[in-house]
Amino acid sequence: MTAASGDPDERTAIERMLEARSVAVVGASVKEGSLGQQMMLELLRGGFDGAIYPVNPGYNDVLGYRCYPSIADVPGSVDLAILGVANHRIEQALGDAVAAGARSAVTFSSLYEAEPPRPGLPPLTERVATIARDAGIAMCGGNGMGFLSLDAGLRATGFATPDHIRRGPVALVSHSGSAFAALAFNDRGIGFNVIVSSGQELVTDVADYMSYALARSSTRVIALLIETIRRPVAFRAALASAADADVPVIALKVGRTERSKSMVTAHSGALAGEDGAYEALFEAYGVVRVATLDEMADVMELFSSPRRVTTGGGIASIHDSGGERVLFVDVAADLGVPFGQISEATTARIQEALDPGLEAANPLDAWGTGIDADRIFIECFHALHDDPDVAALAFVVDMTRQGEPFDAGYLHVARDVFNSTTKPFCILSNLASAVANDEAALVRDDGIPLLEGTASGLTALRHLLAYRTGRERSPAIAPEPVADDVRDRWRARLATGAEFSELEALALLADYGVPAADARAAASVDGAVAAADEVGWPVAMKTMAAGVQHKSDVGGVVLDLSNVDALRTAYEDIASRLGPHVVVTPMAPPGVEVALGIVRDPQFGALVLVAAGGVLVEVLHDRRLALPPVDARGARALIDRLRIRPLFDGVRGAPAVDIDAIARAVSRLSVVASDLGDQLDAVDVNPLIATSGGCVAVDALVIPRRP
């Protein structure tokens, strides 16, 4: 969005909203406890030093500011109009603001209409959006709580906020107004430069806010609580920009389950989308995905520190409790958080510092007699810090009240270690409710992250390590394309919309380099026998009856036919029930069944799928999705995250399968998705039989996209 033509102010509309120099408060009031009064109080509470224009025909002044009967009467230009009016007045209020030259607006209205609009009239949400969009203004809401722009001292909200909110490096955008308020009121000192309750995002959406935040030098972290994405292409561009700038994006995506997705639709009026698509999107751009607000808070605090992991290995922790150390190890194992494998030299340094009887190890219980504990902790931390396999340090102690003097004890240890080291360092308190907030504030004021809870703290550390791994990953190598004539031929075929036979589906896979069974069509028993002779016995025979997608469900598949008599009997049965047309393929050797596919997400388009195959695909729901194209390394990463992954290494004497061959098949299928995805509703390869000698697709279904 840009300023209106001829406007000498070259700031964009979103800049004029979040960094407004003049604000009209429509609906301002002196009534105690009213929205109109609270809007004014919040501007003053935030320390806004620009022009404030209360608008309300019922008052001459509000809180010492001259009040105007309409926004048209405001004497100066208006960057931002805060519209504190009811649903039935919002359309008129926004139109008046636009007519008066306002360049942005905030509305808290739900935009719900008690009565349906008259025939031919769009819903209120569309009418309001059209006014804003036609005027080229930025707009926060509706059905939100506004925003807090801490760098600008601007609180554009009608809801009470804390007197003091720590300024810092986190830009937060939330689709939940309650989460917006909860994080604004956090008492752990997470620092923000902007907090936005974006609501229904009628005009200005999460991608716009991200782009704004990325242009601010104060932004080091972006945090998102999202229900849905309204402009997928713009959102992907914003994620790419964040990755290029090395600004971590932390995302809490709600609406993962079928029940919660329907709630998102009811709440926001927008589809939540498939969670697997978001998983693929976040993986592609290195987004740190969190599951709860507690986890989000710990991750935001840890990532707010400018220190990042720069070496390999895992974490190192020092504890003052043997029992809590064991708990820490158990939870770390459950969460997959690795510990650094410290060297003999590091072990010797630690052993020299410890009280007699304690074991030098990582994680380390350093509490012995308690005498000279500060020195022991500090020396052991320095030894761990210097070990090349230690990537980050955690001081795992319960931050209960210590009391003065604060220059001794755990606060002293944390400050000394933090100030004399360079690797990421945090305090981790096992019990959040036991943290003494006033003393915790002392270490947070020094820039030391304090994580609250064993599981959420360890998860935050895992994310920190994973972010390093993602940043170190070399760029993906685009899979080799197919010849233009191959792509054009299949695009022309899909454009017809005609149903694909299995023979065609296997041929498409083969043309794109996915290993596929040698298949022959037949329409008579003699033709089936001839086909078996050509491909080699034993064979599988499957119906090609039109409209049958899952052949085994209708008894349309017969396996391991090893002679002519068996084939004739099978053919006659299938032909009598499903028609004469069949396909004959050679039997694949026994192996592990894998499912590959292409699925269409309504927001993000064609996605590549790899999953547990055969009947397990529906029983285990063990699947991973990726945005195409996918190189062999990326495909291998997908496969490694499957729950059936141990089967590929061989079970009970079975040989290990060729995982690289599966990865190549996934990568080649991703080229299909890239080339033809806009013309496909689905591709289903199930099963792909994987063996020690490679893999082969023995069944395939291609569904063209309907116009």
C-alpha cells in the first residue's frame, strides 16, 4: 500500500497507521468505563506525542482535548482514525473517515449484522473492505483489539493495557484478541516493538504486518498466532524475506484438527486449511512452530537474545539437584533434545572444580556441600562453554526467592557466566509458578533469558538448535526437469479432463522418472495371457473399469498369478463383475510399502506427500507433506520423519531398503507437482514397493482437476 497520489507524505498506508502522527478518535467519550474513554486513555497511557482529535457531537472536549462533532471538522490531516462505533454505524464512520482524508483506520466492531443485508447487497464485511480497499488505506480489524506500536508510543486500542510494556525486538501479530492481551500483559518482560490484534484482516493482513516489521531495524523476532492465511503468495514472500534477513518467525497455528478447523471458519469466516500444508510451508521456510502459548513465550524470550547457536552438538546444563537433573534428562529424551558429548579434557576440568564424590558429566549436578558453590558453578560453566560439542548452556535451577544480596548466589552466577561467554545461555526454572518475578526481572534486565517450565524450556532449546541446523542447510538443488515435449504432452492430456486409466497413470510416472511397474492393457483372456508373457510371470491383474478408484475394495485385484490357468480363472471372475478391461503388471518383490502422492491444498496448491503405504496409509495417518519442488536431500528428511522409518532399516532379519531410491522417487514426483500441479486434483501412488534393490510404483491413480 502506498500513500495517495499527490500526497507529499511518502509513508506507506501501513506506516501511517502503525507510526501515526495524528489520530482521530471517533466515538471518544468521557463516560467512565466506556470504550470511547478507554480509547483516549490508551493513547495517553502509551505516551503518544502526536495530534489527538476526539470526535463526538455530544462533547466540546474530552480529557482536555477539543472534541469535534465530525471527523470532517478536524482541522489537521489524519493519519489514523480509531473507530469506536457499533456495527450498524461502522460503514458510515469509515466512509466519513476516508472522505476526510484519513490514511488508515482501526475498528473493534465484530461487523456482525443482526439482519441479513437486503437482496443484492454484499455482507457488511465486504462493504467495509471495499471502502477501505478503494481508498487505498490500511485497516486493522474488524473483530480485533487494535494494536500497540511501542516504538511509536502509540496504543490504538479500546482495551486496558499495562502501564509499562517492555520495548524489545519481538513483532507479534495475533488473530486472537485474547492472546494479544495475554502476551501484552506478560510479566516476564518479553519485549515488543509492535503488537497487533489483526482480527478479520479485511484489508491489511499478516503478510503486510510482517513486511512492515521486517523493515524495522528493531525487529529481531516475528511471532504469529494465526488461524488462517488470506493471501498465501504474499505470506510466502514475507516468510522468504524473513529467512533472507535471518529474522526467526515463531508461529502458533491453531485449527489443526477437524473440529478446531470448523471453529476457525465460524470465528473468522475463512477456511483454516489443511494443517499438513502449513507444516510443509513452515518446514520450507524454517519457521519455528510452537504448540502452546507457554511454549511460544519461552521461545520468544530465548530467541529475543541476540545469541544464536554457531557450533554443532547439543546443550549443556548445570543443576543444583540430582533428582531434577534426572527429570531433565527424561524430558529431554521425550522431546528429542540432544546433550553435547563433552571431551575428556572438558570432563577433567569439571572434575577438578567439583566437590569430592560428584561425577563430571553433562548434564551436571554441581551441588555438593554447597560451600563455594558460586565458584564451582562458574568454573564448570566455563569448561562446558569451551567444549566444541556444546552449542548452548542452561542453568537449571528453581528461581524461587533468593533475597538480598543479589550480587551473590544464582543471580551472581548467571550474570558472571552470561557476561563472560558468547554461546547462548539461559536460566531454566523447572516450575513456572515458583519463579520470583521481581528477582527474575533482575536477570532479564541484564538480557538473560529465563525459561519457565521443564518441557517448554527444553522445547525452546530444541527449536534454537533446529534453527541453527536449518540456517546451515545448503540451498536445495532443483530436480532435473523433464523435456519440454514431455511436460507439454501431459499438460495437454490433463486439459481434456478425461479420466486416467492406471496404464496412463503409470506411464506419466515413468515419463517423470518415478520407477513404475511395466504395465500392459488387455480386453480378453488371451490378451491377458499375452500381456503376462510380455511382462514376465508371476503377475498381478487389476480391473480397469471406469470410475473405480480403489480396485481392491471391489475385488478388482488379483495378485501372484503364476500360470495360465490361474490367470484365466481370475480374469473370468473380474470380467464377469467389472468388465473385460484389465491391466497386467509383473509382481514386485516383497518389500516395505510406501505411499506417495500429490494433494491439492486450497490455499497453497499442489503438495507432495510421502506416507506409510498399503492399508497403513489410512490406519496410521503417518504422512509428511512438502512444497514442490523437493530435492533428494529434502525428500530424505521427509522420509526420516515418518513413524515407520525404522522398518526401512530391516526388521527381524529383513534386509534394509534403499532409502535413497525412495527419496529419488519423491523428488521426481515433486517435478510432476511443479509442472502439472495446477491441472491435478490428486495423484495417488500406493503402494510403492521399496526393497534393498530400489523401489517401484505398482499402483497409481491420477485425478485431473475439474475446470
